[in-house]
Amino acid sequence: MHSWGFQVDALDVARWQFGVTTVYHFLFVPLTIGLSILVAILQTLWHRTSNERYLKLTKFYGKLFLINFAMGVVTGIVQEFQFGMNWSDYSRFVGDIFGAPLAIEALVAFFLESTFIGLWIFGWDRLPKRLHLAAIWAAAIGTNLSAYFILAANSFMQNPVGYRVNPTTGRAELTDFLAVLTNKVALVTFPHTLAGAFLVAGSLIVAVGLWHVIRNRDSADTDAYRFATKFGSWVVLVSSALVLFTGDIQGKIMTDVQPMKMAAAEALYTTESPASFSVLTVGSLDGSREVFAIKIPYLLSFLGTGDPNGTVQGINDLQSQYTAQYGAGSYTPIIPVTYWSFRFMIGLGLAAAAIALIVLWTHRKGRTPRSRWLLRAGLVMPALPLLANSFGWIFTEMGRQPWIVFGEMLTRNGVSRTVSLTEVLTSFTAFTLIYATLAVIEFKLLVRYAKAGVPDLTPAPADDDTDDAERPLAFAY
């Protein structure tokens, strides 16, 4: 069903550029979303107990949060420009729909989080404790609101609602903004995304805390690191359960509004009732039929419909249905990509949860973990849910193909008509090199400050020649 030739055009490179920059940007998003709330919780614990270990952890993980937040903002700006540069026809079609949620995201959520993050950074020892605590909570709420409005826009691409297509202009026009905000895809994607974000943030807290517990056993701050390790592990386990719960609901909604995506996730070529969940499927080279499979009976029917005997439509039947409905052409995603990204998403997330369980077990009855293999597993731990999040979005977007707006606009019709292959290749190469450089900077900064450990809260000697306002970071960290 797919041509695997080597001919490349502007559409192919534009898709690669958007895919690479989007996946790269989303490496920062879940950590920012999750850490914003967790840092706020740590500061709340300090505010309520006056225990210095919570203050140290707040400032320690707060610094990692700020590094990641700054990089996320820089890479996120590029996303907006790509719509106009490489996807102008798509922007023209959905501009009336996307304008409202993205404007609210920029004017309300983004400014809310940016303003209060500034107050939080420079407000240590200047703002009253309650007001300073409110600043980090306001920033965290703004971060999460920002995510919702962006997900509402993306959910329109998966399940268009609240609009009509103007036959004269050929553009989608907004008719019901509330319908866009309450799109059932958005309502389930938002908690699923937040749970995935907490999974990433919790894993980072575990990894850094565990490294200090094992490597710096005689540190005066071991108690703080032990708490961080256990706190992060519980966050990982709870968020893992929430990911599975919301993912189950998401699967049922996906089966309803995008049945081809569910079929592609399972490499299900023919309609089945009951349908079995594929543990491993080997398909033909042209992606049209199943050659070998290991399956769990009834499970896919339950995941897709809530009924163990429910009907799940197959790829070939849906292809025939869509051909009759939308005209000739292939309406099938690239099956190996959707199939394996779906499994990597689940497997990597479960692996992180398994490590968290082991970490908690090693901390039982006040014991201190000493195992080097556990340290290695802990250091790898943040990468697992981070990759799981990335594979989840790869599945979400690739599973919708060949549509850029499901049922309304094909991806090939959304690309800018006047952008040449050379121009797209140039921007793609430039973005890739710049992003690679930023990735190295981000990684080195995180490692450097993570190794530095929690800050020393001993007051620095007064310096009569330096005004307090000239050294805000010394007060903050």
C-alpha cells in the first residue's frame, strides 16, 4: 500500500522537519509540566513544616525545572513559525479554528506562567512566604493550562468538531468554540498527557536522588535525597496507574473516532469480533496482510469497545470504506511505525514503573540502597518515560496519516506550494544542527547542576559593595 522508493520532494522533507522539531520540543514539555507541580508541592511541604530539607529540594529541583523551561520556550517558538513557512495551506484551512485556543494559550497561560516564574525566581527573601508559594503554584497552573489549549488544537486534527467548511473559501470556520474546548479527544488526552509528564518528572527526581544516596552516602543531606528518591518513586507509580487508566479510555475513544488508527496500532488487517490483542505480529512487505502473530484473545475488543466480544474494524475493510467515502487513494498509515511505536510507548513506561518499585523495595525499613546496578538503572530511568512520551506522540500523529485534519484535509494538501525542496532542506538542516547544539547544552547543564546537589542554606556574609538586586540568583539558589 506504500511506495518505498527513494524519491524525495518538499512534502517529505517538510514532514521530516516538523516531526524532528516537534519530537525534540516535546522532550522538554513533559518535564516542565511535571516538575512545575512537583516543585510547588515540595515548597508547600516546606511552608507547612519549616523542614529545611524540603526547602533544599525545592531550590535544587527548581533549578533543573528552570533550565528545562527555558529550553522548552526556545524550541517551542519554532513550532509556530513552521505553520507559516512549510504548511501555509494547512494554516489557511485551520487558522480560524486554531486562532482562538492558541491565542488564549499565548496571552493567558504563557504570560501567567512566565510572569509568576519571574516572581518566583527573584522573590526569594523578598516576597512574603505565602505570596512566594502562590507564585510557583500560579506558574504551575499556567503551564498546565498552556498544555490544555495546545491539546485542544491538536485534538481538532484528530476529531474535528465545532466548525463548518465554507464552500466559497474552502476554509474551516469556527462555529462552536466550547465544542472545540470540550472535544472528547481533548478531554481524555489532557489527563493522559499530564500523567505521562508526572511519570517523566518523577523519574528524574528518582534518578538524581538515587545517585546522591548511593554515591554520597556520608553526605549531610542524605536524608533529603532519600526522601526525594521515595517521593519520586511514588509519583512514578501513581502516574503509571493514571497513564494506564486514561490510556484505556483514550483507546475506546480512538476506536470510535479514528478506527484506522486502532487497527494500525494492532496490525489488525481484517475485522474481528471478538478481536485479539497482538503481542507480536509480522506482516507482509506491502503492509496488506498478516503473516504471523502471537495474540491474547478478547483483549483488543475490551480495550477498543469495553466489551470482550466487541467488533474492531480491520485495516483492509476500513481502506475499502474510506475509498468509497473519500475517493481513490491509500488511507492506511505506515503499519510498522504505528505498531511498534504503540508497543514502545507501553513497554518503556512500564519499565520505569518497575524500576520505581525496586527503588521503593530497597528503601524498606530505613535501608539505604548500595547496589551499583540499581544506580545504573536509576540513571537510565528518566529516559524511559521520556521516550515513551515521544513514541506516544509519534503514534498519535503517524496513526492519523494520510490526514492532517482527519476526514477534511490530507497531509499532502497542507504543505506550502511555493516552498522549494532546497529551501525546506536548508531550514531542516539548520534546525537539526541548532537543536543538536541545544541538546548538548541542556544535557550538560542538567548534569552539572544535578551533580552539584542541594544548595547550602548557610547565609552568605554581607557584601557592602554589592546591592541585593544585583545578585538575585545568589538569593534564589
